[in-house]
Amino acid sequence: MGLFDTVRDVLGLSAEADATRPADPEDFFQLNAASVTMEADLDYRPADRAGLCLSAMDSTDFRSTLRDVEDVLEGGGFSEIRTDDHGYTWAVVDRDDITDLTTELYVAADTLADRGYGDRLLAAVFPFDPLDGGRPIYWVYSFKRGSFYPFAPAGDHERDSSTEVTLQSVLDGELDVESDTAYWYPLWSDAPGGHPWE
């Protein structure tokens, strides 16, 4: 639980207070063009799944809003609203195309914001698979910072800092990349080799 307590600090209030720009789910669409660079220059292609992480609350209206989000995401492929072992809620979308993934997560985030729950949004997580079949890397969008950062897990709780710096240097300019690496928080999975929402 300690790791996700830190997420609350990093992606939460302290991050928001230090943020240099407000979050905007439309930033997700930057990944559509960036995915071309990811494949052509770095040999990573977009995965067919992505997740939106939020801090849930116990209220009837919030649960109703999650049902609305689930209804919006149900068309066109597999989607689910799930809670991880740390109590964080994820809207997970499965689509064949990065444009569909960014659009679906944008709609989910926008629905939550329109219903007054924008402050519950923590991160959007977009995996990219290496063409050689290795471990996926992630572009994480921090709602509290209004920017992306790379996350390249190299083991259960190890990261590949070299790959993260490469991702930053190649994609900075196409994505609004967080310049302060102190906010590049790892989102570890509870399942070995799994995605953060697993």
C-alpha cells in the first residue's frame, strides 16, 4: 500500500500545487501522431489496451457516473470498470487502434469531469509493445501535472531509466513531457509482468 500512498502524493495534491499547466484530456490525442514516431524511430507499437485511473469515492452519484462511463465505453470492443488491490478504480478499454483508445479514454475522462469528478482523475496509462516482443513501456498522463511521462518497467520493481530518458528525448516536442523527473512515478502492477491496472 505504501507505493500507492506515494501515488496519491505524486499524482495528487502536491503535484497539482506544483503543476505548470492545467490538465486537459484532449492532450491524449497527442499520442496519435507520437505513436508513428514511436514505431518508426523506437520500434514500439501501441498496445490494444489502455487504462484511466481514478480515486473512487463512496457516493451514489459517483457510482451512477461510473455506470455512465461504462455505458459509453461498451460499444466497439471490450471495456471494464475495475478496482485494483489498492482501492483505485480503473476504466480499461480494449481497442485495435491508438486513435480509438485515446478517444475512448478522452470520453471517459470528459464524462467524469462534466459530472463534477475531474478532481478524482489521477492518470491515463497507454502501453506500447516493443516490436521484438519484450516488455511493454508506458506513456502515463498525469492529470495533476497536465503532462505525460515515460514509464519503462524492467522487472517487478525495477525500471529502465535509460529507455525512459530516450523516450523523453525523442518524443519531447510531440508530447507535453513532464520535465521534472521527480514526477515520473512508476505504476507497478500487482501481477508479475502485468499492466498497472492488473
